[in-house]
Amino acid sequence: MAVYDGGSSLQSKDHRDLLDIIDKLRAQGISRFVDLPQIIVCGDQSSGKSSVLEAISGLSFPTKDNLCTRFATELILRRSASVGIEVHITPGPDRSKEEKDRLGAFRHAQSDLDIGQIVESAKDAMGLNGDAKVFSTDILRVEISGPSQPHLTMVDLPGLFLAGNKDQTEHDSELVESLVLSYMKKPRSIILAVVSAKSDFALQQVTRHTRNLDPQGLRTLGLITKPDTLDEGSDSEQFFVELTQNKDVQFKLGWHVLRNRNYTERDVSMAERDRIETEFFSGGVWTLLDGSQLGVEALKLRLSGVLRNQILVQLPNVLRDVEVGMQECELKLQKLGDSRVTISEQRRYLLRTSSSCSYLLKAAIDGVYTDVLFRDVEMRLRAVVQNTLSDFAQQMRHRGHTKIIQDDPACSEDDDRVILRSTYMEEVKRLMRESRGRELPGTYNPLIVADLFREQCKPWQALAHEFIEQVFGAASITVAGLIQHFADERTAESLLREVVGPSMESLKVDLMTKTDEILKPHLSGHPITYNHYLTENVQKAQAGRHRQDLEKRMKSFFREDELAAGATNYRFDMRSLLDTLVYYMEPDMDKFSCSMAIDMMEAYYKVALKKLVDDVSILAVEECLIQKLPSLLSSDVICGLTDAEIQRLAGESTESAAERKRATEKLTVLENGMVELKRLKKYYPSILRHQDNLNSEAVKEDSANDRDILVNASATLAMESIPQTLETYMPETSPISLEQPEFVEVDDNFDGSKNSSKKGRKKKWY
């Protein structure tokens, strides 16, 4: 994976500024809320992690063969003319306020660079020198500067182990594993997986966790330590050589080998240590490896380049997360409102909540969905009600009648409600005989229509109540959603339970009462209507059947079988045809009256159905529910509450005060972080040049590794978003033109080694 410039520029001022910005964000505590790019040093206990830090920094870190790092250590290395060190402790999340204040005040500024003394002082501050506590979630932050230091930041984590002993228990093992995995799971963390050649590769926990959490190996750099413990020419030596060549466990960032001081060399100087390492790698099978994969100097360059690349690639995502976090905090603080101690403050808070809820509730009723809250379609009350009304009308047309009366047996539907008209007429005949009055033969008792209609509209009540429940549920969701959006959780719960809830139940009772009132004339009264569509529907039904009857008679008169196919001339007796069409009479008077009664019932059913749907929609739903919703939490309701009720509803709980404090603290941290991120505007050209090299490399490696292309494509999309995100928070000062060409030197073949700084270098215009 190429780095966009040579090793010398990796230690440039811009590089330092870039790392300083990220480190300052981390020091401000933003990493509690936003995942930041970082390099984490992971490995099994006694794998040589502390020796790796020792080799990189040039300082002596305390090491033991069985009990090593007891807490996470942030090692911040910066190149400067003077030598110095500053030490702080970042308290863990499980610490009490008093402990956080005490640990936050921990300082250890000196120039003699005695890391051992610093670590011991930190252990005392963290309470790790006793038997009660062996490992801590606190973080030791060590900032080291000097003329020989690289620009690099790493996090050293406690070593993984399984079995306990007198110094560390199995519970400590679980604590360490939880801490290490919490860092490894962060997708913006580069994992420096330290593997000891002294131990069986397959038995080391770090390799298993790395492959589980980074299965594609996109953000892992493997580091092999203690290669001097391998027998020359052995299978183990050959295995680790092939591992370094990425032939076994493949990592996108590759592998590196470091030869640290062993126990007998513990007192030699760092210069002597580097000489011994160089001499070791100049012989044996290690000469088969590229120089960029061997030794501490090459490792410094690789780590610096990897960290810089990770920061540049992840900047757009960091910016987005900070922006989203700020918006969430502002929304939460808006819901919580200002501190509410007095009755007047509490009443004012409820009035603001009432005003906001009523305004958006009216908008939801009117179908004006401009507020961001209406992105949730369930909050669009008018749309939900309209759709439910349409469904109700359709359900009433399809399911509202008890029987489906059909004339033609061949067209019968597969429905238990289907009944032939001839069969239904027999039932009506029986009913007419049972209710016969003084009507003349061939007519029917008007009450028979009422009986038939009541039987036919029996499903109406159940369908109407089902619909009312749906509408009421939709209204309840909207009202509750608005209150929960504008009020804090405790206040919203109290308002819904004590104020809005009872009022909603009262509205529901009124709504059901009105619905039953609308249904009552249809279910138990006599059919009454002055709608002219009644007679029109009757005439249409009778005309339809009369047409069918005429068609049958004409076919019988002309005797279709005697007509030549396609004949245009046919002689017939007009008088005979008229007699056939006109002088037909229904001899069964009861059948005639039954048919008339059925026609009248079906016609009235159609008229009554349309009226019912409209009445339920307007008189019940609209008048008894929808239009009364804005008054549920109106200013009059709030003003009518007693002081005791106000205090009970809006009095601030301890949880709300703590939540406001947390949200305010988080918002402050994120806002301060955004101020630091504004300084990244000057890195636009570097980001674009860096991305151009990533894309060029993706093209060259197209046939070799499709996964690289996917990674680079994702990075391209991320890079394109950074100017727009930053511009939102940038003042109009010091504009930088991204289109102005800049002449720079780029090393497309840079692999982290000092030998590659001139290899493949060429001029490019950007």
C-alpha cells in the first residue's frame, strides 16, 4: 500500500499538526463520543509490546516476564528541538466524581524521561500497587518530545492472558480482554498485532481476536518480535519468514519484524540495541526480506505513514459523527429545556411544550408536513386518516353486506355469503307471509324492506368500530410522538398519564357514542331517505333484469338456430313480435312483490352505505376527534393546572438534571472538537493528492486484488464529502483553491523503508 510522499515529509510540520489535532481531540475527551483514528498495540502478555515502544521512543519502559502493562498507555511522540515529557491520567468511565477529579489532577512533568518512575507513580494514583486491583480502565497519557522522535501516536494495551496466578486472577484476564477488544472493535483503529516468535503462533490470542474483528485484514499490521529465539534453519523460522512475506495470514498493511533486547542485553544502550538488530537482520534467512519490513527505523516510517493515511481517510467520517452528535445533543437539550427549579420556570416549560405540540399537531391535521418530525410517516396524521377512511369505504363495500345476491348461477363467487336471487326470493316469500298485513296482492308491506335491510347491514357495526379503533390509535401515536419529541422523558410520561391520557379517553368515549348514534337508525330504525338515487337505483336494477328478459324473448321469437350465419335480411311478423314483447306477465304475484321488495332493499342499502361512510368520517372522526386534538394540551389547559400539579408534571428529576449535564458536557466537547477540526481546511490539497495516489494504486492492482479497489472506492466517496462538511463550520477566511495546480514530489512505490524514498519518485501536477 503506497504512501503518497517520501519518508522525509512524514516528519514535516504539517504531519505533526495533523497528529496534534487528533491528539488534542482525544485529550479533550471526544473519543468518548466519536471514534478517532489511532494505532493500538495489542499482543499476548510478554509478547514484547513494551520493548516495541521502547525501541520506537528510545526510552526504557519497565518490563517483567510475567506481569506487564496494567493499563492502557497513550504514547505521543513528537519531534522538537528540546527534550521533554508530560504525563496525565484520563480516568476510566467506572470512576466516581471524586476519583475523576483526583486522577485528572495527576501531573508528572520532568525532563529526565524516567518512564519507570512515571509508571510507578501512575500505578499508585490508580491504586494498582495493592492486592485489591491489578488492572485498570484508566489511561496513562505520556507525551514525549525530542529531536530524534518521530511524529507518532500509539496506544499500548495490557497483554492478553488466560490463566491466573498470585499476581493476576482469571477475573483480571476477563477485564483485560474486555478492555483490549473494546479498542480493537473500533473500525478506525489500526491494530498493531504483536506476535512473539518465541511462542506458537496458533496459540496466541491476539491472532484469533484480530482475524475475528478484522476478517479481511484491512486495518491490521502484524509485528513479529523475538526472531532471535528461532533456531536457524528450523521449520519455525521458515514459517515466520513466510508469515512476514504475507504468504500465510494476509494483512493489507503487511508484516514487520523487530529484534529487541533480550534479558541478557537489558542494560545495553539504545544505540547498541539498534546496532545488534541491524547486524542480526544482515544475515541468515532475514536477508530474503525487503528492508522496509525489518528493524525499528523502517517500523517508525511505516507506522507514521499508516497513521497519517488512516487520519486522512477517516476525516470525513469523523466530521460527520461530530456533526450528528452535536445535533443529537442540541435536540436533547431542547427537549430537556432550561433548569426548572421554581414553579414559574416549570409552568413556562410546559407552556413552551404546549405551544410547540399544538402548532405541529395543527400542521399534522392540515397535512402540512414541512417539519423534520414528519419524516416519520406515522406522524402524518391527515395522511393516515385519509388512507384509513379510504380503506374503510372499500371494506364497507366489500364486507358490509351479509348476503351477496346474484342472478346468474354461473357467476357465483367463491364466498359463503353468495346466494342466488331465486333462493333469496323464497326466503323473502316466507318473511312476507309471516309479516302480511292489509296490502293488496302484488304489493308488499313496507316493513319488509326494513327487516331485509337490517339483516343485510349487520356487519356495519363491527366494521365501523374496527375503523374507529384504527383512527384513534393513529391519533394517539401522533399526539404521544409530539409530546415525547418536545418534552423530556419523565415530563412526557407524566403529561400523557395525567393530562392527555384522560382527555384522549374522554374523546374516545365521545367518538364511540357518536358512531353508535350514527349507526342506530340503520340498525334498528325504519328506512328513511329523500335521496332521488333511491328510485334511480331501483329503476336501474329493474331495467337490467327487464333487458335480460327481453333478450331471451327475442331469441325465442327469432329462433336463432334458423337464422343463417351473417344474415342481414329476415322476414318476420311485427305484430307477433310486439305481442311477444309486451303481453308477458308474471303470474306469481308473490314472486313479483318479492322482487320489488328486494330491489327496494338493495337500492336503499347503496344509498345508506354512502351516507354512513360520510357521516362516520365527518360527524364522528372529524368533529369528535380530529378537530379537538389541538385543545388536549392547549395553553388554557396548562394555565388551569394548580401549582402542585405543575410541580408534579414538570418538576425536574435527578435523572433529568444528570441527563442535561451529560448532554451539555458532550455538546461542549464536540463543539470544541469542531473548532479543532476547522484547522483541517488547509489539508484539502493533501487529502486530494493522497486520494489520487490511492486511486492510481487501485488501478495498478486491479487484477491482483479486487478488495483494494473497493477500499479505495469507499475512500473516494468519503473524500468527496469532506469539503462540504467542513465548509459548514468554516469562516470565510483564508480560502484555499482546490483547483490550483501544485507541483509536488510523490513516491508511488513508497513502502515505509528509507531505501524507497528515491525509488520510483516522479513529478506530478495536482
